[in-house]
Amino acid sequence: MFKNTRIVGRVEIILEAKKLGEDYLLTLTGGKEHAGAVAVGLFDEKSGRASSSVLTLPGHREEQLALDSARRVSRVTGKTSVVVAGIHVDNISTEEIGKIISAAEEMVGSFIASCEKSDTKERRS
């Protein structure tokens, strides 16, 4: 289990990830937690490319964050990933949104780095 939290302005962002067999399930939440968007990332061994698809609940704006995160995780790990994103802050400003997105992207990057590190350890064993 991987967990990373970060305070961004007036909201705590939480990234939790766990393995499901060989695949990954990530939740990215903050403020009033919810499931706003769900994305699945896939890695195609033949082409060496990752792709992702997303479902977004009406009125929610986490689509791009979930979509990009799932694709990034699958591209680096070569595994299927599912990202559930739900961050809600009342009366949020454009500046706050930008800071939250940047922090969330960095947190996903930290998760990816931890996967790379553990893969390196496994190969050495």
C-alpha cells in the first residue's frame, strides 16, 4: 500500500494506491471525497504504448486528472491501472485548481517513482 498526503491551500490531497494482482488501483481525493471520474490505463506490449479511457460523473471536473494519471502509471509500469479521482472544495478559485492539479500530478509522479524503485529491487533479487 502506498499513501501520500499533501496540504494544498485549504485542502488535504490524498493519494492511495494498492496492487490488485499485477495491476494498480489509485484513489486521488481531497476536500469532500467522492468518485468524480474513473479512468483505466492500459499498456499494449506490442506497440509499447499506453492509453487510457475515462468515465466522468455529471458535473464533475476530475476527468483530465484521472485520464492522465492512469495513462502515466500504465506507461511506466506496463500494467493496467485504475484511477478514481474526487476532489471537491467549495468556492474554489482558478489559482487553487492549478495548485491542486500540480500537487496531484507530483504525487502520482512519486507513486510512479516508488514503483520503479520496487521493480529495480525485484529484478536484483
